[in-house]
Amino acid sequence: MSKSRSPDSIEARLTPDGGEYLIKISIGTPPFEILAIADTGSDLTWTQCKPCTQCYKQKAPLFDPTETKTYRSVSCESEQCTAVGSSSCDSSNGCKYQVSYGDKSYSIGDLAVETLTFDSDSGDKVSFPKVVFGCGHQNDGTFNETGSGIVGLGGGSLSIVSQLESIGGKFSYCLTSFDSTNSSSKISFGANAVVTGPNVVSTPLVQKTPDTFYYLTLEGISVGKRRLEYSNQISNSKAIGEEGNIIIDSGTTLTFLPRDLYNDLESTLVSAIKGNRASDSQGLFGLCYELSSDGEFNPPPIVAHFAGADLELPQGSTFLEVEQGLLCLTLVPSDDLAIFGNLNQINYHIGYDIGNKVVNFLPTDCSKSQ
């Protein structure tokens, strides 16, 4: 049963998939179920659509806009077309969008409005009409076959967090580890998305441009008892150490740190870890160790010090077995934007409250928090 009332809370399943987390929603009338990447680092929700000029391979059927009663194109002169950023007009004055991502993935297609349907806390299906989304006819990049697109959870006007006004700018999620046996968890929107409890820590959301990103302030990182400060040096002509110096992103796997802070972190870890460091370069990864024959590897605890919130990074998420017998540090150097990635968010119930400009963190076994 589907209702179009404004709910107190809606929810969806989150499933880990190769470094991303997929959210299950339905598009159109009748509802067509899709799995798409839950991405707090972008705004536009899109799915691969028939006909495909160039689509990456996906396992599920493609969304067909001719099979739904509620699909409507968005005009080229509309505010929504302007808000998408990079757009153009087709011959019938429809809005053509183009979005790209930090890993060079992209989607090109038609901007439209459609009905989105979610589960609710009461068990009913809840539908939201006229939600702006992208019908992607040309999409490529690092996408996995399991997913059909992206659900944009950013802070901009085209994000579903902004478009679904009844949720009041509140959402929360709890990310399970990629190798968890009970891997599915949930993402909640609205009243039930509030994260509370005696062990909750909170850090301010800092408003900056572009408004898509959720900016936090990282003050430093500790390795064991040694604290490394996020310095005030100028790097790449950007002031480092000011408010809003890192974004939190559910759609990026690794954590990217300014090179100076990363170098301090790496040298501190090298001094603290007893093990055989791998000498060969491993792509993005700066610090890797060969796993000993007994399988023992005991890195020191790493704590991220955000303004008002100290987060001990989950032990299993700081070093990842990237190939058999090789463990690599999941925090890597960057000369661009600093990003707090999803691996280091595992087993925290994380609540975003955009109206009150705060993000709350509660240590949680996400595989049990159903």
C-alpha cells in the first residue's frame, strides 16, 4: 500500500558493495525498484535509463521512462535546470544535465521529475511526487554492476534531503563493514533519524561553498597517545586548519588528508608498528604491511579529533587487506579536498541535522542496529 502523506520518518536499506553503500528506493508509477550509491558528497539523484547511448554494465533492468505515468521532463528555463550546474537544451526545450565526480565518473542525460517511493517506519510505502532526478543515457566510470546510479544526499537544492521537505533536513545512517555477515543496515530520514544517547558526540556543520558538501572541522589526529595537529600552514593556496577543513562523504571509500598531516601520521605509525613494511607502491595507498604468517597485525588506535567530537576509528577500518597478505592504511595523502571517507565511518550511527547545523556520532554495532 502506498500513501502520499508527509511521514514523520522514512527509511531504506543500505547494502555495502565494493567500497560503496547502495540504497534501495523506487522510481515512477508503477514503482520501479533501483539500487543506487548513497552519496552525501553530491546532490543529483540519477539512474541509468533506456535508451542507453553509453551505459556501464548493470545487473538489474534499466529504468524505462516510457513505462511510467508520472515522468515529466524539466524545462530548460527552470530553476532546477540552472541548479544542476552543467546543463544544455534539447530540441524540445528539455533540460539536459551533465554531472561528474572526483574519480572522473560521470552521468549525462535528461533532467525530469518523477515519484520516489520509500519504506516508512510504520511499514507503509510512502511516495513523494515531482522529485527532480536525472534519467542518465550516457554514464561511465568506476560504477559496480550492482548499482543503477546515485542517490544524492548532499546539502544543495537538488538533493533529496532538500527536496523532501517533510523530513526537516534530518537523516542518519549506520554503515556495516564490507565483510559483515549481516551486511545490510538502514538509512532513516525525518523524526526517527535523530541520534541520541549518553555516548553521542557532536561536531558543528560549517556552511561553505559549494553547499553540496558537509564540512566539518578536523583539529588533529592521535596515534596511541601522540596527538598530531592539523596545522595552519598554507597548502595549495588554501588555508588549512580553519573551520570546515574536511568534508564527510558516504560516497568516498578512503579518507584523504592534507599531505603534511598525512606525512606526520605515516611516520608516527611506522615508529609504532612492528611489521614488515611493503616496499612496492600500491596505487593511492602510502603505507602497507605484509601480513605475517600467523596473521597477527596490531596497529595502535587512531583517533580523529573533530571540533567537539573525538572519534576512535574502528580498528578493522584503518588498515584494509587490499590483496592477499597485504594490509594498507585507509587514510591517504591528498593535495586537494580533505575527505572523511566511509571506511572510517563504519560502526558509528551518524545523524545529520542540517537545520541545527550539527552532525552526531554514536558508536554502534551497525550489523545489529536494525
